[in-house]
Amino acid sequence: MKNTFSDGFSLIELAIVLIIISFLMGYLLIPISAKKDQQYLKSTQKTLEEIKDALLGFAVRNGRLPCADQNDDGEEDPPCGLEGDLPWKDLGVGRYDVWGKPFRYRTEAAFNLMTGIDPTDIDSGLRVRNRRDDIDWTTAAGDSRVVAIIFSYGKNQKADNGNKLTAANDATYVHDGSVYMPNLPIDDPNNFDDILTWLSRNTLMNRLTTAKRWPPDP
């Protein structure tokens, strides 16, 4: 007896049709996935800018930047100057990025002393370099302009390249506009998707000056 389905399609023919449909669906889903990645990237960049605004608001209220959160309670924890999670409770912002990982945060210690910004030391040791050309464009005349760094681990949910936290707590971070490439092994050095931004010294000091929080009262 001939194996048929419904009005005459054989089971083999039906299987071939299903394979073709599956192939076409998979092909169509590739640009959809890429579009979703771009939407997540833009959303994260927008959130990072909102966090920068929240940091400036904290500085105006307290005359300094907050320390990082070291014990997962959302509040700052001295000593300052070390990398940790974003103190989201103190800032009144969300804790997680779109992939469900906490935002990471670090400041230069001189800008978040519990007693206020040190007027004798407003330089910063933090640096940000471009991963593609290895250029550090966050300095002027050898003087760092970075006072705070905020970043998301991105889609692969891990620190990539030079952003991997070391025992020395290296103060140089890496920035790139790349998006995670799932065809590469997760540990491939070319697979970089950290989304990073920074707060500049000039922006911070201008905001504090405008709010009459700098220079500090004698």
C-alpha cells in the first residue's frame, strides 16, 4: 500500500517540505537575532548614561562619588577605589543589565573618599583604551580624565579581554563597540562584548562647581 498523507502528498514529500521550511525559518531568524542584539546594546548604552547621571546626582548630594558594592547588598562598601558591583540602592537605579547580570563599577579613590574629594589629589589612575587599536584616548598630557567606570558584561555574561579582574585590580579597562559573536568560542580573544562607559573628571568637577559643592568650604 502506498504511504500517503491527506490529499496525495507522500510522507517523503512532506518530510522534504518540512526540512525546507525549517531551513528557511532558521535563515530568517539570523537577522532577527542580530536585530535583538542591537536593541539590547542600545538599551544597555542608554542605561549606562542614566547611571552616569545618577552618579553625578550622588556627587552633588554628598560631595563625592560612591564606593563600589562589595557584598551584594546594593550599597557602597569602603575601601573605595576597588572594582565591585554598582551600588544601585544608593543611586536609585536598576541593578541588572538586560542579560540579568549586575552592572560593574569602579572609581578613583581620590574622588570617593568618605570625607569628600581630596583637594590636593584630583588626578586619576583609571584608564580606558580602545581594543581595536590599543590607543588610550582618555588622557590629556599624561593626566587621566577618567574618575568612574561603569560596564556591563554583555551577552556572554563575563568580563572579556583586559576587563577581567585581576589580583592587582588593574586600573586599565578596555572599550569596544563589538557585539558578541556566537560562532566563536566563548574564550576566544576576538569575542568581546563588554559595554563600557566612563565619567570624566571635567564633567564631575563642572557639575560640583555649578552646584556650589566645589571647591569645598574651608
